[in-house]
Amino acid sequence: MSDPAKAWLSVAETLALQAADAVLGFLDTPLATRTKADASPVTEADLASDRILREGLAKHFPQHAILSEENGLSGDVHSEYVWLIDPLDGTKAFAKGQVGFCVMVGLLKAGEPYLGVVVDPLESRTYRAVRGQGAGGTWQGRTRELRVSSRRDFSQMPLIVSTGFPSQALAQIQNFCRGPLLSPINSVGIKVGFLLRQEADIYVNHHSVSYWDTCAPQLILEEAGGLFTALDGSPLRYAMQAPFTHGVKTLASNGLRHGDLVEKLRGTALVSGF
């Protein structure tokens, strides 16, 4: 890994770990929760994490732009480098004290995911990558290279989805994805972590997601050998204009049957709007 990428990754990971510690500090305390304009919740933990990440990145990278879920875009929208912050992905799970939340920091370079860090505070897991440098993870006191599984038989490929996944669409998917169905869970970063640990091979998302939801986990998964695309197989785009959402459902996999999955998903209820 060459500089400055190594140094930038170190800064991002340090800040993400600090933010994750701050989030955990709120876990067993009563939370003040409000609802944002999009009906999603935001808590004191979201805001504390956001503050650590925004202020830290602004200090270390004053020439870079920063796009945060909680505070929008700051800096030059035309900057070559734009940091994407999700201070608490999976707020609903966190607010209930359940597994399924994480802290994510991604970096776009010329509009493409370039660097990413995902920290799972509850399970003490960290995933990291820089474009072209492979992916790594740390948990249980060990740091290791990350690679997706080599499974390619649909009957052996575990599937993971979000909570609230439409039952009709799920039944249709299970007609061809006959491998184990893992327990539904919140957070894009957490679900991609299952693929990175080879505990799942297919992740289908049933709703649109924002740039800060995908940048870091997409980059890490791709560096581990997987794919993360729109449901129709097209690349995810990161145009720097509000509302900073992809506007499409997404598909992540170990990459070995990704094209087949795209074709089969066209025949399900997922393709008929949101």
C-alpha cells in the first residue's frame, strides 16, 4: 500500500474507532431520538459519532470535501476527494439495543470509491481497504486478508437480507437461491461483513440507499473479490448532487454468479418499483 493512501486509511480508521467507542457509550443509556425529514431516526449517538468524524477529517484533510448523512455536504463539491460519513448505519437496531449497526467512512476519488473503513462496535470487528490494495479485517485479536468465498452453487450460497424484506419477493428469490437464509439484520456494512467473512454469498437490498451507505462497504467487498451493483447489474454512481441517493435497489455477492443473479432477479417482485 503506497502513501498517501496508507496514511489516509490510518486516519480514517482511527477516527472510525473513536466514533465507534462514542456510539457504544450511548448503548445502555436513555436516548433522545428525533425523526428526520425522510422519517428515519437520529439519536445522540449518531450526532456524537458524526461530530468526531467530521471534525477529524476536516482537520486532517482541509482540501477535501465531506458529505455526512447528518450534516450534508461541506467543502468544494468539485473536489477530487470527497469523504462520505455514515456515523451510525443501522440506527433503528442501535436504538433497540440490537445487533446490526456500524460506523462507516468512505472516500471517493474522482467520483469512484477509493478507500473505506467499516467498524462494527458491538462485535469489535473492523474492515478496511484501499482501491487496488486488497481488503483486510481485524477481530478476535487477529488481522487478516479478506477474500469472499468460492461457492458458486446456489444451493450452497447463503443469502442475507434486511429486516422488513418483502415476503413475496423473498419467496421468489428462494426459488432459485436455495442455500441457507440467514437471519435478517440491519445495516449495509454489517450485511457486507457477512460476505467478507464468507458467512454469506448473496445480499439483496429491497430499497434505495444513499452514497454514505455504500461507498465504504462496496470498496471493501470489491477488493475482497466480490461485486456490489444496482439490482440490474449496472454500476453504482456517485454524482455529487442532492439528495445523494442511488435511487435503485442493490445487489452484492461473491461475484461468481452475479450475472446469473441479475437475470433471475428480473423475474421477481423487486423489479416493480419501491
